[in-house]
Amino acid sequence: MTFVERLREASRRNQSLLCVGLDPDPRRIPAHLGGGAAGVLAFCAQIVEATADLVCAFKPNAAFFEALGPDGFAALAELLRMRPGVPFILDAKRGDIGSTAEAYAQAAFDALGADAITLSPFLGGDSLEPFLRRPEKGCFILCKTSNPGGGDLQDLRLADGGTLSMHVARLAASSWNANGNVGLVVGATYPGALAEVRAACPTLPLLVPGVGAQGGELEAAVCAAVDSAGEGALISASRSILYASGERDFADAARAEAARLRQAMRAALAQGAPQGA
Amino acid sequence: MTFVERLREASRRNQSLLCVGLDPDPRRIPAHLGGGAAGVLAFCAQIVEATADLVCAFKPNAAFFEALGPDGFAALAELLRMRPGVPFILDAKRGDIGSTAEAYAQAAFDALGADAITLSPFLGGDSLEPFLRRPEKGCFILCKTSNPGGGDLQDLRLADGGTLSMHVARLAASSWNANGNVGLVVGATYPGALAEVRAACPTLPLLVPGVGAQGGELEAAVCAAVDSAGEGALISASRSILYASGERDFADAARAEAARLRQAMRAALAQGAPQGA
């Protein structure tokens, strides 16, 4: 099965567009788990177990593991050995050239065993190629990010009249998707941009961070991100789920918040769908 | 001392613009060192010891260590504990937002102890801020990369007439360098772009990969990259030094090649300098 097929299967089975971002901040992990990489691993593993039937994917964030040094990197590898029945998208935003890009692909897909990765397009098509050439793995390419400063480059107006973000979207849909494994990252904080990207790329999966703690409006994001079948969107929430209680019951609280978000997305879709559809 | 002061001190002490890139490919490491992370660490440590008095910096490449999994990440941490008397620039090309960018800064500067890092500008100024706010650490921001595909985005013509690369160069020199710790990455394979960046950013350190195995012409790159004092350039070579012999004498061969490149750079500068200067 290709990555896109596995993602679609998981999303249909769990009837979910929710992707849970695993951004474990040691300062916010319940005290009873202990500190350090062992605590972070236990925390993430329990979140995964508590929510695996409610989500379409998990998105572990490499930075929070690397910040803990070698033990953190080992914890990330251990976490990715879980088999929760939905894909792990490694949020790493890698981007480099030649043999270095090959080494990053090896790190993410082979050493860590991730099912997909987030990538930066700044170094161009040949920097993406070592990832793109593996159809069983997914490549989510940064297009329009959720942060205020994202516009410093992404909103620049090109001589042809479009923005840099839309140029990336068109390259992704045309040149870079030869193996059918490309998606785009578009922040929920800009629903207008999301709709524009979806119109230009009707079939690409869109990974949409920025709902919840970052303030993106859920309903608008869902309706703008899905494809014509009401699928193909991964709406990602992290902190609002991970730290729903901050106490000993964190996994139950995370499950409740994940269930609430999943249901809110389904309701948004039902409401946003054309009448009679 | 700030990062830029430490870099200048190292460059003057060793009279060198050479930066040795540490991109250890296990397939090319001499067999007697053994395989895996231990072999990679031994290889890099001997390269560092053999060349530390000939260079202005070392540039370990995170990808090659991550490709070896947790043991590779531990080897990177161990390598960075060496104190060779010149800075370690972690070539990681990170770029992410908010608390994730803070975690990457913590990973590079605290968990690994790097003196500087390479960063992607695609996510804008706020994504760089957690790195920029530490004047004792250096931030080399991708501007014009050495690979053929670099132009896919970087050469795009903006509505104001310039290229994306030059827009990044101007942002770096104006907004992002408030703490005096910003440099730019500009490939040796495009000496015209190098000269244009140097003209727009007369005082920023320029990290220039792409000589040697990538085919960039050394003399042109050196003369285009240095500032008006003949300093402020880090000309990076990796494979041509690391694998100069591929045999048991690799460290001696690396030292000889590093000495040759260092001398060729000094000769290029002497020849390129205005007569009577």
C-alpha cells in the first residue's frame, strides 16, 4: 500500500480528520511520570494508546525529542516502534541537498521508521527527491505556515502576480507529485490561503496545524481543507490535547478532547456539505 | 565573547578561511575503524585532531549522524564535546515555529553544545528568533544554495524586481542581525550570486559550501566571499578532505588536503587583493 492509501484507510476506519501532534514539553508533563526522556516517552506512548482509534495520524515533533539530547532521540525511535494502526508523520521540516538529503531520508524512514515527514521546499526539487522517490512514504511540504512571520517569505508577491506559497503549491501538484506521495502543510490560521491551496491542488492531502492553542478556527479550517469527497485533510492539534488536564488523568483527558475535536470536525463537515449531498 | 568574535579570532590565529564539513558516510570510512556510530565518531574525531590548526571552523552535518539512529545522535553529541579551539557550526538547516523553534535551539545550543547552526528562512523572522536572541551563538541562514534545484524558489523574481535570495540577504542584514550574530549560506557554485550578496551585506560572515566535490571554483569563491578586510568568509569543503585517501592514512591525507586548500585560499586572496594594498 502507498502512504496515501494507508492514510485514507486510517481516516475512514476511524472516521476522523484529526491528527494528534506529539510535542512533549517536559515542563508540562504530569509530575508522576518523572522527568527526562523516559517521562516524555511514557507520556507520548499513553497519549497514543488513549487516542489511536480517534485519529487519522500522529505527528511526533522531532525538536522536542532532540532537545533532550541522545536519550530524547532514542525515545523518539522507541515511540515510532509502536504500531497504533495509523501513520506516524515525523514533523521535522528537513531540507538539504544531495547526499545530505539522502541521509535525512534514511534517518526518518529507515532509522526511525516514520511513515511520512514534513519537508521545507526552500532548497528546491532536487532536495526533495530522496524523499519523493519512495511512494510508500509520505512527504508533506511546507506551503503556508501558521505563524505570523510565515508571510515574510511565503506571502511575497512574485513577478508573475502570485505568492511564493502558491508557487510552492503548484510545483507540488505538478512536478513533485510524480509518485503520488506529496501533501502540503497549510496553517489553519489562514483559511483563505487554505481554500486557495485546495482549489489549486484538488487531490493532495493537506496537513493543517494551528487549531486549538494557536487559535485557528476549526470549522472554517475543516471546510476549506477537505477535498471534494470530504477527505484528504489532516487537522492537527497538539497542546490542547496533550495538556488537556496536566494531571494524573492526562490520557483520559486527552481522549476526551480528541473525541470532542473529532466530533466537531464531523459536525463542521456535515453542516458545510451542500444540502442533499 | 560573541560568536563572531570567536570566529574571527580562530580565523586569524590559524590564518585560515577553511571550514571542514564533517559529513561522515559510513560506506566511505576506512575499514579498520569498524562500522556504525563508533566508527563514524572515531573517524570524525581524528579528522578534527588532524586539521584543527588549519581551519577557522568545523561544520558537522546532523543528517549523517541521525541516519545512524540514536547511536549516531549520541556520537554527534560526543563529537561536539571536543574542544578543538575553533567553533563547531552544526549544519542542520532547521526552521520551525514558536515553541518548536525554541526546542531546536535548545537541542543545538544546549543539548549538543554547538557554537552556531545553519537555518532555513522559509518560515520567516519569528521562526529564527529563538536562535537570534543568543549573541554568543551564530546563525547562518540559507540564502543561495549550491545545488542545481536551489533556483526553484531562490531565483524566483519578485514583484519588486529582485530575487528571493536577495530578499533574504537584505532581511538578514537589516532586521535579523540585531544581535550581530547572523551569517548567510551562499554556494560557491554561483560566484556571481556570492558577489551580489557580499555587496548587499558587507559585514556578514558568509558560509560558502560547494568547493571541491561539488565543483565550485575555489579562487573565484574566495575573492567574491571575503569582506573588505579579506576576512568574514568560511569556505567549506567536506568530501575532498574527509576521503582524501580512504585508507588507513586518512587523517594525514586529510591534513595534507586541508593544508593545500588553506594555502590556495591565501594565494587567491593575495593575488586578488588590489596592488599595493
